[in-house]
Amino acid sequence: MHYAERARLASENQKEGLRLETNNLIGLVMSGGGARAAYQVGVLRAIAKMLPKDAPNPFQIICGTSAGGINAAALAAGARQFRKSVCKLEYVWKNFHVDEVYRTDVRTMLRQFGHWVSSLLFGGFGRHNPRSFLDNTPLDGLLQRLIDFDDIDRAIEAGALTALSITASGYNSGQSVSFFQGVSSLEGWNRVQRLGCRSKIEIKHLLATSAIPFVFPAVRINREWFGDGSVRQVAPISPALHLGAHKVLVVGVSTAREPSTERLYVPTYPTLAQVAGHLMNSVFIDGMEVDLERITRVNHTISFIPEERRKDGVNLKKVEMLVISPSKPLEQIASRHTGHFPWTLRFVLGGLGALKRQGSVLTSYLLFHRHYTRDLIELGYNDAMRRRDDIVRFLGYDPAALAPHED
């Protein structure tokens, strides 16, 4: 069904009392996290089930970083058929295997490992420094099968999408760059260490935003080399606001942190995997939590400013936020599935301590396997369904009038 026809049906739903408001642009922000991004697919699956079958894409502005950027691009390309695009994304994540993301055969692993060892032993005598621990060449082919990038322009022209933003980190400039594709009226932005740059989104942008430092190789875009967008991304929600979102739904990949009541004595020295997991959490999670806290404080401050003063020289607006995050630690789920790593990778990760409970954080980012991703999808689905009324109301529908439907 053509998007215009589906929009007409949505308008009829509004007349029947299902849709409460349609004026505010709703942004969707999906953070990074490697294999953890499967959780986001579960949340999207729940949203697709909550809304009417013929409902138009509820997210006019879609922003993604790292693996969340891949989900964002797939959703944007299928914006004219929201429900169908979610089903396609779910199928891919439910049938994942590690070899579809990076190579794990003996020859490749020995070559990669040997390159690192020889570089450490012989230093400057090597002609080329190693670029990454893993070879993610298979990911290129997966993205070509998953996304028709020309559909992003078609969705924008049809009015199903206002903008798509993919954020990557420039290794030369140190800037967080949000590449965006959207309606012609949108303009770029330049802030301290972050900027927005209009660009036609391609595979190279997705490979760049998901290039976890040391794990996957950086990608050249124009004049600069780019890596994972979560690195130095101090304001993950800002691209959605710059692109015009009035409301933002954030789908995280970590449980909400609770204040620690005590520091426990730990007799053993932390493994390399434990240290790496700690660093990954700081890259993928801390920026989002800080930005959410900042927006909450700004919203609270704005509530004390009279409406007339806000319109008279105070360039601040209140941003309505809704955050969906895992109810269970994803590393605990990952620790149950470490046996699904190919033996070559188990050998390497075992030496780093990643197969132990303390190193499961690192595992949770790298385990692109269907048994693990299916558990994350199911968790995301259940977490979102528990927030059904909040989500439906946030998207502008009346929860009481919107009857649930079967898949």
C-alpha cells in the first residue's frame, strides 16, 4: 500500500479518536552497543504491534550511533512501510551468526593475530601497522542485502521521513560528526567538538559508525578516517533536536544505574576482558546517561521560566523524553551463550578472560549469534509492552481507544 494511502487511513483513525495529536515531530534515538543493539529491535517490534497495522512511520526523525546506526538506517529506508521494515530487521537479527559480521576462520585469525604480534616485536620495521583485531568484511555484504539506500530518499520525498542521522567519530579532528540526510530545509550545525553535515547516507557511514576502536577498522569518509560514533559523543540526543524533533524516544542498551551502596573487596586482579568491558561501557553508555541527565535538568529549569519570557529572547524549549532500557543486565544474558562463539574466537577471548563472568561485558558487545540476539529481542519486546500505555500516549495515540492486534 502506498504511503499516502496509509497516511489517509491514519487520518481516519485520528477522526475516530485513536490519534490524539500529530503536529509534534517525534525523534527516535538508538545508541551503540555492538550485538546489544538487538534489544532495540525487540522494542521496535513491540511498537509495531501496539500501533494500527496501517499506521504510518511514527518517527519522522531517526538517529543512530554504532550498531544503533545500522538499525536506524534500515528503519529509515523502510519508513514508507514501518511494520514491514521492522519485520525485516527482526528477521536479520533473529538469524544472526558471528561470521556475518566478522571473519573467524583459522587463516584470518592467524593472520590478524600474527600481524599484531609482529608489530609489537619488530616495531618500526613493519611496513603497515595493524588496523583492527577483527576483519569485518562480511558486514559490508550484509548491509547491502539489508538496506536499499535509495529508499531513504524515496521515504523523504513521500513525506514518511524528515531526516536520518548517523554519527561517527573523526580520528583526525576528534569531532563527533552527525551525517544527516533529510528534507531540503534542514541545515547543518557546528558546536564544540560536534557538528552536523548533510550527506547522502551510504554503507561507508554505517561501517564507520560501527567501527569499535581496535576491534573493527576505521573507514575513510571524504578526507578523514572515522570510527565508532559513540567515541567522544558527549550529546547523543542533540542530533535529533537539531533536526527538529519536539519529542524524543530513546532506546538504550544498558540497565539504569543505581547508586552503589558499598564497595566490595575484590581479591583478584581484573582481567584484560574486564578492563576492555569497562572501557566499552564508558564509550557506549556514559555519554547517553550524562546527556539524559542534562536534558532533565534543563527541562526542570525551563519549568520555572514564564511562557512569555521563553518567547522573548530565551532560546530554550522543553523536550519531552521517553527512555526504554533493559530491565536485566545484558552481560548476564551473554554469559549464558559464550559457547556459541566459533572455537577460534573462544580461544582468543578465553585468554583475555572474556568467557568468565567478570569478562561477560565484553562478550555482550561481540556475540552476534542468533541465540543471544533472540533473547535480547524478547527482552526488548517485553520491556516495551510493559510500557505500552506510556509509549502509545507518547506517540500521540489514545491508549484506551487503540485496541491491541495480533501479529
